[in-house]
Amino acid sequence: MPDPGQMFDEAQRCVLCVLLASAGSGLCSTGELALAVGDTRMTELAVEDLHSAGLVHLLEGFVFATRAAVRSHELDLGGVPRG
């Protein structure tokens, strides 16, 4: 059985990966993120935790990465700058 902490970390990773994907706009509904994660409640918790950590912004049911998250992705993960 998977460790709940690892599952939560993976949900957060998935949310950030979707938001930071270079092909996307960087803006997703919580429903779209839940489809990617595969669990609505886990997605809600992941988004809340990422928001508390200052890595995502929430706006009327939509989520997008903060500038800090984008820049960290560019530096640490070899992401391509968006603009």
C-alpha cells in the first residue's frame, strides 16, 4: 500500500507539472487538475498546500503557478522560459 505522504507529494508534483507544462497556458481549472491527478479531494488538498507555500495562485476556481514556482522550474528542472 502506498504511503499517504508520498501520494500527497505526488499529487502536488502532478499539479505543478501540469501548470508548468510549456505547451499549456499555465492556467487550469481545479477540475482539469483533478483529472490529471486522478483524485478530486487529493487535488484540492494539494492545491491548498501549494497555495499556502506560495507556489500557486487561486482565482475563482482556476489555478496558476506563481512567478517563484516558474522561475524555480526554469532553474532547477531545466524548464524553458515562457516569455
